[in-house]
Amino acid sequence: MSTLAVRNLAPRIRAVSQLPVTRNVPTSTRLLGSLSGKAQLPIGSSPSNSAGISKPTTLDSRVFPVHYSSSSYSATSHPSADLQATDISITFPSSPAQSITLPYIWLRDSCPCPSCVHPSTRQKLHRTSDVPLDIKPKRLTWVHSLDKDAKWALEVEWDRPLWKHDTGSTGVEGHTAAAGHVGGEGHRSQYSERWLKTWSDESKVKERNQDSALSMIPWLAKDLAEEGGKSKLFFSYNEVQRDEKALLGALKQLTNYGLTVLRDVPTTITGEWELEKVANLLSHVRETFYGPLWDVRSLAAARNVAYTDLDLDLHMDLLYFENPPRYQLLHCLRNRNVTGGQSIFVDALQAAQTLWKEDREAFNLLATTDVGFHYINDGHHLAQRHKTIVVDPSSDPSSSSPPKITAINYSPPFQAPLPSSTPPAFYQALQKFAATLRRPEGRWEYLLKEGDVVVFDNRRVLHARRAFSGGSNGASAAGKKDAECNRWLKGCYVEADAVADRIRVLGTKLRVE
């Protein structure tokens, strides 16, 4: 027989809801503890199956009596609990012992049962504001967990129902206590040992969400060099199509470093564009006023400097949007009989961290001052303001490490005039940042080959292009066919959420397999 240790409760028992006193408990019922010899926490006594767990048809009516043999479990193999006025402390038998403290209101709000989280949609069926602030357990029971990865589960019977929202009510804040509705009085919540350990530990929640696969790693050009004859940057398109591990590797490279290149992507210019297939493999296409896909070719009457053969300095795309696209893809369809045109990439995250270390005042100015960006051309007028360096609000300003940076907004070709009241110190800060971006050790330069698709983080990695010649300047005006264009890139944008979604799904699937 096993007992639930409920420690040090006597001095606080008046602050906790009265727990039922049990006497003459049937021998088939397993008692899991006592309250200073005065009250006991009984476990239910409904019939059990061969595993010792009853399985009624509905969650709210089921009771789980623990039935086990002493040869299987020792008296100290289950967790112990300490009830307090507003929360419960649980100690798990491990080496060393692990303890967590959880508020009752948090436990009730987070109930994962099918009555609280829809089993097929997995959507929460109540609001956090529906949980009474002073809710408490009426009864606690340790039961065998239905989770195959956990031995025990904590079952809690609550002392009161959730508030039921009634828009026609004149009660307290428009709520009425309605017993009998979903989550009503006597509702039983069950939390597996694994669930409790995961959701009470922020590091485990981050692990569950695979945050490390999505974290940004600052780099210099030397950090992208080959290691052991294998490059971090380049992936075979055929391989990522047929091998999910290779696809996951390419996606992690993109989210960690903000830059990757797929090789040997078909360059056919008839029928369905291969770039759209690439985009849907990684994420999904985000359409803009340029269309779902767009072309970068040298034109005689260009509406964008990218469509000329001139030098294209470091910049980011579409910062005149409220939410600029996170990732950009460029597919090299043609690059022949052309001199120059190398692509240049710089990690603005690394440059911002360097500025933080070298000039904290300049960094802070760029992180707190809005800069305007606009596009007024071809029947469009777009305008937005962004901070040059976007810092995560949760970052600790007193930390000795650089704050977490979530995005950079830097695009001189599309920058609007600054307010006339802008202080000189901001101009100095922007100059220092620009100088940091120009440092040669931070520039990775590469001449795209036909069949390459370069994918980069448009909110972090700046891109540029050297001037070129021989690209059939004025081809469109001259009526030349696409096949005669010597330098032709096709591009598109994709969203970050879909990339993160792919990473989490693949990561979970491959870890399970």
C-alpha cells in the first residue's frame, strides 16, 4: 500500500477548503495520506479494470481507484503533496528530489481534460477569466496515469464550478455561477506526472516548442566556412525533397543562421515555376503587390534599383510594410555571359551585438528611435515606421550579455526623411552601425549559379549585389524573349510561422521515429 504525504498542513488547514473526513474505508480503497490524523484524502472506490483504473464513458463522472501490488510499487514511489492556502507543492521521488509549486487557479485553468480542451480541435473550451480567483481542491488523488510516459497522475476534484458568462446577467461582472455546465461543481481534472513537470518548467516548455531550433546564432563570414569538407550553407534540393532529416537540417540552418542555399533546383522557364515548389516545401508563399512570384532582371525603365545593373547596397525588403516578410528566396534561372553581379550577405544581428559591446549609447538610440520607410511609385503609397534594432521586451537591460534582438530594420534606399527634430546623436549612432555592417569580416560574398536558390532572413540578414555587365539591359523594352536574358532571378517571400511549424512537426516526428 502506498501513502500520499501531505506535509505541514495542520497550521494552515483553516485556510484550505474542508476536505472530506473518511472513516471505515473499505479495504478495496487505497488511502493516500492523512491530515494530522484528523482527516484523510480518500480515493474513489468504483470498480476497476485489470490495470486498476476504471474507465467510465465521461470524464466528469469517472473515478480512478489505484490498484497495484506491493511488488510493483514501493510506499514512497509516488509523489507527495503539501497543500497551502492558494497553491500546492508537489515533490517527485527522484534523485535528487524535484519539487514544484503550482497555484490552484493555474491548475484549474490549465486542465487538459476533454471537457476543458476539445479532443479533436485541441482548443481550450473556457476562458481564464471564468476561473474563480479563490478556487481550491475538494479532494486530491494519486492515480495510475493514462499517459504511457508517466507512472502517476494527480486527480483533483474542485470545490466549485467555473463562472458561466451571461451577457444578460446583472451579477458580478456579468457572470453567474452555473453548476452543471461544462466544468461544473465536482469537476475532476487529471494531470500526469509528465504534464506537471513540463508545464511548470519554462525550460521544458521551450524544449517542447523546440526553441533552440529557432534561436538565432550570430555569425561572421568565417563561421560559414566548410567544416570537415561539408558546408553549413549548401543543401541538395533533391535530398531535401526526399529526406525529411535533410529538410529539417536546411530549415534549422535558415532559422539559426538566417541563410542557406539549395543547389540543383530545376531552371525550366515553362510550366509551373520550381521556386513555388521550393517555397511550399519550406513554408508557403506570401503574396505582395509584386505578386506571389517576381523577377529580378535588368530593365531599361526600372521602377526599383534591383532591376538595374547598378551596385545594390546592403538593405532589407519591404520595410514600408507593417509586418515585412521574414524570409526571401531568390532562384537563379540565368547567369551567363555576365561579369560581376556577386551577392553579398551580412548578419545585422551580429553587427548589432557588436555595437552593443562597443557603444551602448548608440545601440540604445537605435533601439528606441523610430525610422520611417516608404514606397511611393507605380500607383502605390506605402509608409511605416520601425526601430532600427528591435529588442525583445523581456530582455533584462541590466544583464551583462547583449539583449535578445528579434529583428533589424535597415534599408537606406527606402528610408523616408527623418524628422527635422532628430538629435545629432542619432545620426552618429546610425553611422556607427553602418560602419559596423561594412566590416569585411562580416561580409559573405557568393556568385549565384544557375539552379541555386538562396534563402535568407529578411528581418536579420542584409543583402546586396555588385554591379554587373552583359545582363541584356533593356531586354524587356527590346522585346527579347526570356530565354535570351543572361541574368535572371525569380524571387518570392515566405512567412516565419510556417517555417517554425515545419521545424516543430518534423522535429517531433523524427524524434519519435
